[in-house]
Amino acid sequence: MFVNLEKNRSAKRVYEHPYTGERITLTYQPYEGRLPTVPQMPDTVLAIEKKGKDYTFNYIFDAKYRLDFAVSGSSYEKRYGMPGPMEDDINTMHRYRDSLVARRGGPYERTAFGAYVLFPWHDEDSYQAHPLYKSIDDVNIGGLPFLPNATRLVEQFIERLIENNPEELQQEGILPQGIIEEWRSAFDEHVLVGMVPSVRHYEAYVKHRFYHIPVKQLKKGWQNARYIALYPKRGAAPQNGVTCFGKITAVNIVKRSAIAELPKRSDDEYVRFEVESWNFLQHVIRPVGYGIAVYAMTTLNTLKQAKELPELFMKSSDEIVLWRILRRLSDRIHFDLDARYLDQASKITAYRVKNLFICLEDGLLMITNGTKHKTIAAELLRKQPSAVFREVVGMMGEG
């Protein structure tokens, strides 16, 4: 029997996550012709959207109706010890992942994060000990048994891909040598968010591309800043909130009287930051009842994604991971801090999103929906964020 599927829109199915709104697209034999080397046509591609990313995470599933039975004494049996996918088919998965690339305004990048052989085998339990199953966790290439009565491992795997945060999926990819150091330097770029007291100050900062602050008001860690962001207080700009940011090009300690753009007779020492140019945010980060007394520190990634001022407060890795999980479920996350000003607060007391009230304290994550409560270990945020995502979605559905 031969099955021919017409290669048109009917060969694609698009699904939507009921809570995040992220789309999952399954495409049969997509033709990839605009490649720098040779056109490719993988069997099936699963493309998963993640909120906050302008690209999809693509995974190749190739049905190969072949099986190596690991005959006693064969090289396959000596290497793997049990039946599994053909080695030639695994090599094809390497070829697919390496050859499917795209250019996004820079050098070519891989578009496929993983590639997997679907092969005919029934014993899913024992196969989990196979090196070509374990290789999926190591390098995102391997084999998965797939028959009408053996779909559990494939189902579990796809569920994990859908539930995982984009950061988890990104970390699972195999990177070119040396790229991790490059990413770390970009990922951890710090931003000093400075309060602007008046219209006069705001206009001077924007026009002359600088910011200044008294040396005596600086705290440990300010030297890590690579960017300056401006937070004009109410009345200092047309909109109250964080309006723009710019890369620091120079840092100088000067006397206050030397700052000619804002004349003042004073010999107090100030730090003057020179800024390359101001990048105005598409949406002003609103204060929502909070403020900044002098300055606050955040990261560039957090600044670009934040909608409300308290989001810039996050300091611990647990707080950041929880925020990323909640951002997939809603663009409106409300934070409660233990002080009105970010630079005077010591912790986030609660997160509020949709119908949930969430507290992170003393190593526990407490989720409340009306009269229903759920408590889980906060260490799951570090070890298995997708498990926390499932718990949050489950409690959200209790309403």
C-alpha cells in the first residue's frame, strides 16, 4: 500500500495552548530549499512558539520503518546491548539538524533544536536504557519507539517540549564552542535605572546623552552597569515610568559644578555616565503605585520585557524563573513588594496573575486560588521549571 499526501495546507496542523496561547504547528514534509548547501525535506517538523520569542523551536521527527534487532555477536549488539534504531538513520538526524539553517540579520543559525528517529518497537520500558534514547537528553538526537500500541515515550517527550520554558529548551541545544561565554556576557548585562527629579533634568539627559548621580548615594554593585535607563518621577516627563535606556560609553567622577548642562554651585563629587544614544521603549514601564528613590539595578533582558516597575526588582534566580513561567500565562503580572520604592525594598511578598495569588518564601512556593491551596518545593524552579508550570496551570484551571 502506498499513501500519497498532497503537499498543501492540508499537510499542516496548527494547535494553540489553552493557557499560554502559544501555537504548536505540525508540518508533514516541509521543503527547505533556501539553504546555503543542499535542499532538505524532513519527514515531520514540530514547531513550537514560546511567548517572548520571535522564532519557533523546531523539532524533526522522521519515521523510519527499520529496526536493528541487535543479533547476538553483531557490532550493534556489542555497542548497545538491545534492539533499536538503525545507526544510518541516526546519522540522517545529525544531517538534518546541521543543514537546516536560517539567517536573521546576521550569521546563519540552526533552526532545528533536535531530530529523532521514530522506529517500530514495542518494549518502551526496556528501551529507556538504550544509549540512543539517553542521547536525546545529551545532544537532542536519538530514537523513539512509535507504534499504535507504543506511543507513551513520544507523548511524554512532546508534552515536555510544550511545557518547558524557552530558556530550558535553549539550554538543551548543542552550541558552537566558545558561544556560552559570549552569551553570559550579553545575558547578564546590568542596567542602572536612575530617578529623574524634574523636567529640566530629563530634557538635559535626553538632549546631551548623559546621567549623573552623587557618589555618596551609590551602593555596592553599581560599577556592573553597562546601560543607563531613565525613570522620570511624576511630572518630570509626559509619561511617568521608565521611558528609555542607553549604553554607557564612559564613566567619570567630577565635581557637581563641572556639569555645565545642569548648572549648580557645589563641590560634591558626582559620577557622570556618558550614553551612546537613548533607545525609547515601545511601552513605558508603569510605576503602578511604586517608585525609585535614587536608582535601582536590573538586567537588560528584564528591562526589555517588563511592563510594570516592580518587575525590575527581581534579584534571585528563583524569582526570575517564576516570573518567566508566569509571563507565558499572562502579560499582566502584578508584584507586591515590602516597600514603596524599589531601591528600599528587600523582597517580593507576592505575585498576582489572573485568578492566582503566589508567594515564594522559606524554600516554598505557595499557590492560592480562592479557597484552594497548593504548596510545592521552591527548588523545583531550579531543577524542573516545567513541573512548576504544570502545577500553576493546574491551579489556574481550578477557578
